Amino acid sequence: MRYFLELAYNGKNYHGWQVQPDVISVQEEINKALSTVLQTTVNVVGAGRTDTGVHASQMFAHFDIDREIEENYVFKFNSILPKDIVIYKLILVEDEAHARFDALSRSYQYNIWLGRNPFTLENSWQIHSQKFNVSLMNEAAKILFEYEDFESFSKVKTEVYTFNCTITEAIFKQNGNEIIFYISANRFLRNMVRAIVGTLLEVGQGKISIEDFRKIIESKNRGNAGLSVPAKGLFLTKVAYNYIKN
């Protein structure tokens, strides 16, 4: 039987989602908790792979087991998991359902705080003594809809079959000192969101023009794009499926 988990985590203490040798990961902690409670080896498959320090307010993963388990197992899983990882739901799905391959879209947000605030320190990038033209950044962000190949914003050493992604949302919203960037696509490349944000911020500072931003995309060269902004401001916020309401 196949089950989906809806979960969330604070990525501060983890080397990303995926199990890796000699470092702690979110996937590893979930595997250990489920295996302990269910008294069998469990290996979950996630909807994606967040990088070191990146958070998720909504993530999905699936696992297989040879018996039916009840909803109250969510409480049992959470009683063993670290406090910075929480499982919200346990969902029985069809045997062919796949957390990664069936995902229709993924959404992220990147949090920026202008100035200093002790209450946003752990989940946003705090930028001091700088101003940004948010309208100009949004004008540049619209250019993303015109392209599919985003090699310019991908980590250089990564094994992917294509750099093509379909972006359906890309917008900055400012409320006082808080600036949040929202982006949705059918898939994302490694480090892609953080590189896009870093490059768009250069537009907002007047370091590069909107036309420069277009040329950076067309160059397909990561060296031409801006810095990769810190991981702590990035959240995976939604993964959409046609058979799960959320």
C-alpha cells in the first residue's frame, strides 16, 4: 500500500532534504522515525530536493508498506521526529501515485527584510542600508515567462536531462520593510530560485538593466547571473497534485 505524507520542516539544521553520507538530512530523519514506529524499513520519496538550509512549509513524500495504517500514526511519527520536522497528514493513494513525478507544480517564496529584526533573523535575508526598486524588479521578472531554458540560474555541477522549466508566477510584493518573492513552476533546477532572486535584486539596485537581465538568461551561463542569496530566506510553500486538495 502506498501512502503520501504532507509535512513541513525548518531546514536550518539539515544538509537539505536528500539522504547523504556523513551529514544529517530531513529525509534521513523521516526514514528513521517511520521505520521505528512501523517496525520495518521505510524509505520515503520526496516531491523534490531542497538544498542545505532551505525550509518547507509544505512538502510531500510517499512510502510503501504491506499493511494499512491509521491516521493516528501521524501522532506517533511526530512524537519521535525532531521538533523542527512535522507531519501533518497521512494519505492513502493509488499504488502508482508518485510524490515527485506526479507533482504538477511547485511554489517557493523568498523572504527579505530591509534592516534588522530579531524575529525574522532565522527565516529571512536581512539587508541593511540598501534600497530596491521593486517595480523595476517585477518588470524584469515578467521576462522569465518568455523563456524555458534557465541554465543561467542553475548550479554548474548538476546532472539534469534538461534545463527547461515552465515558470507560471514570478512577483515581488513589499509590505513595509518586508519584501517577498513568489515563484511557481512545473519544476526547478538546483539553486535556481536563489540565483534568480540574486540577479533580480541587482536590477532593483540599478547594477544591471532589464535588458541585461534578458541577456543573462539567453547566455545560458551561470557566471553571468547574480549571487545566490542565502538559503535561510527560501521556503518551498506548495506542491500541487491533481488528486490531492491543498
